[in-house]
Amino acid sequence: MRDRLREALVALGRRGDVYVDLYVQSGAGHSMSYDDGKIEQTSSFVSQGTSVRSLQGSHSIISHAPGIGANVAWGCYADIAAAHGVSARREPSSTFLVEPAEPFDPPSWEFVHRVDREIRSMSSAISQVAFRFRTTRQRIFLANGLGSVAEDYRQYCTFSAQVVASKGDVLQTGYEVRAEQRSLEEFLRTFDPLSVARTAALRALLMLDAMACPAGPMPVVLSGEAGGTMVHEAVGHGLEADIVQKDYSVYRGRIGERVASCGVTLVDDATLGGGAYGSFSVDDEGTPAARTVLIEDGVLKGYLTDVESALAGDLPLSGNGRRESYRHLPQPRMSNTYILPGKTSPEDIVAQAERGLFVKKLGGGEVNPTSGDFVFHVTEGYLIEKGRVGKPVRGAVLTGNGPQVLQDILAVGNDLFFLPGTCGKGGQGVPVTDGQPTLLLREITVGGSDVDHGSN
């Protein structure tokens, strides 16, 4: 039945300048939320569905429906064929196109009570402890009008801890997450929920007693542990081909130009192992995963593409066509995006700064994708005094421009850290990993204020 569907897609594609593909998704999982000393909610879910998409120029049509039987796929195909003036049968076969999602046993959630007690015993200032846990398993099958077929199997596990500390009318929040693409069994063998929660708690307590951050332009050292958030938000989105083609990116038409300091190489690598959250074998259009060099030694080399943007710009497929589910159209999206490490030790980088701000953890912020201008909140920061990391400070806000930051990198550390997350774009969320070594930035405007509430 898969072969017959593939042949039908090929036949439709040959009738005109039409690209057409089939996407079948079967998944199951569990989630838990804990707050205020109790498990607030647990849920188990199964998600199965099918979609057929056609692309003609910049015009996309999608037909989707729940279910993974061939009859569902034929129904979606018939809808798309009719939209292109072709009559197609809706065949009744209920043969599954991908293995049905089988519910699996959830983990025991009772460990969160023990972790809560341990965290609250750290300090009487801790006023709130919250956890989130989610695990999913997902199989996908893809076929397209070019005759290609592909499959992938993905497993995700995420645990996050949020701890609030208070003193008088001052509140500070610490947040930490661990997210990996591993089986639930392997994840449970290797992760320590108490360590994750303790890191969040220590951050909240540290910032509770921190002094207000001074304001003004100054050198900034971005610790590798900051996790590449700035690289992802202020630079990475501007290298996604659909953003470039809509003229929303400062990197439009700049292939081959220097856009960053020498020694700065930025890659997106969906083949990264070790449980990297943004990895996959094939993207959500069936293109094999790849390692794409975006910036090499400061020079812009390419963009991240899906089928639509590759066709529109006569660009190579990078394997970055991603979608949240069968209900969504694919878009060019990052996977695991990071700056390669350099040769300078983090200690030497701090010493070079002499005086400034050491950012260990970045929180939320805002970015203008057209200009690259950004505002990021610092959730854990320290003054750099006489070339050493000094007193903790709170209320720091970084204001600058992503493309300018790339050109103002004075040193690249020999370390490398990754931070998993869910990237939002166009109303969709997909798993990603952002990474960077320790970076010395020549100068960023730092806003300092004694904010009485913490940011994640």
C-alpha cells in the first residue's frame, strides 16, 4: 500500500509544476506537573494522524486527518488531487502505514515529593517549587512525488524545575531543565532530578542576595553555560531561508561576505549524537539529516532550507524542513545550532575582559528578526573585576544587535555547552539544542536595575 501511495504522489507531481508529499505520524506519551507540594496533573496521550501537502510556487495546500490507515491517506490525497483538478479514488484499505502508537507504562512520579522536601530544606527563603516531566515516543513515515520514502523514530524526555526564593518583597526565580532524545528507560537511568532542582534553587538564592547590576556599555563574557540562547534568537533565525526570502533578515544576499569575527564558525547539525534534543535521522519532509556550516571563520556560507525555500531560491536542501505535527506545514527550522569551540581557556577570556559582566545564564528576551536587535534578561550574572569573576548581580539586561555581536567577538573559548529547548516559530514548536563556548564580546549595553522579581 505504501508503494501504491508513492506511485500516486509521483503521478500527481508529474502533471504539472507541483511538489507533493505524504506525512504520517504515530506517537504516545505521558506528562506530569507538580506545584505547591502536590502533583497537580498527570496525563497520557496518543496522537496519530496523516497529511498530504502540495506545493506550487509559494502556494501550499494541506489536507490532514486523524488516523494512520491507508484509507485516511487516500482521503487526504484525493483532497489534494481534486484541488489540482485531478479525480482520485478514496480507497477503503485500513492497512496501517506506520506502526500504531502503543501506550507504555508511565514512570513513577513519587520521586518529586522527595526532591521537593530536599529543596525546601536548603533554605527557609524557598517559597515555591514546581516540576514538569514529559516523555514521548514517535514514529513517522514520509513519501513524496519525487519517489522518495523515509522513516524515523524519535523519543524525547524532558524534566524541568522552577524554584522561587523570597525575602521581604523581593522574589527571585531559578529555572533549570534537562531534555534529551533518549528512551524513557535510559533517561531515568542517567538523570538526577535532585541535581537539576538544586541548580535552580541555588540560582534563585544567589540572585536573592545579589547586588543591583551597574548600567552602561561594558565588555561582556558569555559563559558557555549560557547555552547559545543569544546565538539562536539573535542570529540563527536570520539564517533560516524563509526569513531571508521574505526580506526579514540582515543576512539576505550576503553569502560569501564576512559577517562575524575571524575564528567564529556557526553550524547546525541534526546528526549530533549523545541524546541531543534537536537531532533526527530525516527531517519532516524526508530529507536526510545533515551538518550545515552557516558561518565559517566569520564568512557566511549558507542558509537553512526546507523544500519550499530551496525551490524558491535555487538553494541546496539542508534537511531543516520541520513541523510540529501532521496538522502543520513544514518550515525551515534550526536543529542543534552552535558555535564551534576555539583555543582560549575560559579563565583567560575573563582575564582579557578586565572589567565587565560575566553572564552565566540567560533568560527570556525579545528579538527583532529584521534588524537583529535584541533585549535579553540575565538570570545569573557576576561582575568581572580585575580580570576575575566577582560579586553576583541581579537585574542585568543586555541590549544590542545580533549581527553586530558576531563581529564584536574578541575571543572564543575552548569549552562547549549545550542547552535544550523548544523553539517557537509560526505558531509551531519543535525541539532544538543551542550551544556555544565561552565568548568575549567587545561591548554590550547593560541595563541595570534592582528588579524585585526573577525571570526564567
